[in-house]
Amino acid sequence: MAFDLAHTRPHRAKMVTSRSGEMVLGDNLAERSASRLDFQSKTLRSPLDEFEKRFQQNMKGLLQLGVHTFKPETNYGDAQVLPLEGKSVDLIVTSPPYASNAIDYMRAHKFSLVWMGHAVDDLSMRRSKYIGGETVADVEIEQFPSQTATILGEVTALDRKKGVALRRYYSEMTRVLSEMFRVLKYGGTSVVVVGSSILRGRDTETQNCLAEIGQSIGFEVPKIGIRHLDRNRRMMPAGSKINLDSQIQQRMHEEYVIGFYKPQSHNDLDKAL
Ligand SMILES: C[S@@+](CC[C@H](N)C(=O)[O-])C[C@H]1O[C@@H](n2cnc3c(N)ncnc32)[C@H](O)[C@@H]1O
């Protein structure tokens, strides 16, 4: 009955109808015409039919792109320790997690993980290892450049626990950015899409902190683009009125596209050495 698995928050559908049109849940609400009910209604669909439909759609799109002209390879691993050779990658495009458990990715992944053979009992251990988690035991903390350290200090003063979680997040992202720097070829680029978070009213400025951390590692950051998210097309719809007290609403109407460039000059430096 989960309303929205893909976007992970535990919203439960209030009115659920089967494929044949039978009311499975929320009979008592059917008479109401409140506009919110549109957002709260769900028709059950067969996951296998849906999988096939989306698979066909994706195949069609991929064939149009002509990707059959090269052989893709899929691999998995931890973004903090990439299973890739140094200086072997031309381009990275990625969207890392939000800071401080803002989105529960495990909630979106758990069914897939179990279908792929992971034990249910392992899921909470895996969740704690996801970047951006809130537990801080056994997490190595990195040194931060000045602007990031200032924001960390401010958040910690407002809420110690959230400050510590943010420190974990920026430490993990420092390792992710270092790995990107290691695996990219000189002149290679990493495009990173991030959202910021509001913790106790303070914007974590994730885009600026990651840019600063990247620069301290050796990247150039020529630009941070802003992408406005369409309120109505989000999978997790924001309310129709702007509510400045809502952290979710404040956080999620913009995302940032950071361009990290590994300069050629490092190559020249290497040669000189
Ligand atoms: C903002 S989402 C990006 C989703 C992705 N664009 C997609 O379409 O599936 C961030 C993803 O990073 C994953 N993640 C968390 N920790 C990770 C790690 N250490 N290494 C690699 N991925 C991680 C999360 O599970 C989540 O799926």
C-alpha cells in the first residue's frame, strides 16, 4: 500500500483500487472530493507487467541512442573505494545522496535488494553504511576547508547530533571526490547533481561545500548550475502552498549541477617531476 516506493518516504496511500476497479482500502473516503485525495489515491499494478513495460520503454530509448555500438559493463562497489584503475575514466555523471538521512534510500531499495538475493536481516547493516547516514560510530572524519568547517560549526552549535551527522556526510563525500579525482584522466570531468538540506533552519550549502572540498583536492570548479524542480512533476508532490516551516519544501525545489574538472596542468606537473 506504500504510496510511493521510488521516492522513499513512508507515505501510505489512503485510497487503493485494484486493477479491476475494486476498492481495496479507503471505502469511507470515496465520497469526499478533496483535491488532496488525488495525491493519496493509488491503483494497484502488477510489478511484473510494470517491469516488462518499463524494460521495453528503456530498450527502445537505448536503441535510438545507438548505444549498441559499444559494449557496456556494469559493476558495483562503494563510491568511496572505486574498483577502477587510476586515470582511466573520461567522464563521471552522478547524483550522490542527500546529507543527514534526508532521504531513506533503503526504503526505495529494499525490495530490489531482497529480490537480488540479500538477506532481510542484512538490510539495516547496509543502511548504516549508506553515505549520509546518521550513525557515526566507526566513521572516519576528514579535515575540511574553511567555508565547510564554518557551516559545520554553525549546524553543530544549533544541533549537535545533526552537526555530527553532517560531519560524517562531508567526510564521506571528501573520500568520494578524492576517488573521482584518482580515477579521472587529466582533462576529465565529473558532473555531480546534489540537493542541499536545511538543518535546524541552516542551509547546509551542500553544493558550495562539495565545490570547496573538490577544489582542496585539486579539482577546478568552473560552474555550479541551478536546476529548478517543477513542484507539480515531482514524484513526491509538495503542497500547493509554500510553507516556509516545512524542511522538505525548503529543501527540494532546487538542485545543483556541479562541474568538477581535473586540470591538464597536473599532467604537466607529473612530467616535470
Ligand atoms: C540521489 S540517489 C541517486 C539515485 C540514482 N541516480 C538512480 O537513479 O538510481 C543516491 C544513491 O546513492 C546510493 N549510495 C549510498 N551510499 C553509497 C556508496 N557508498 N556508494 C555508492 N552509492 C551509494 C544510494 O543508495 C542512492 O541510491
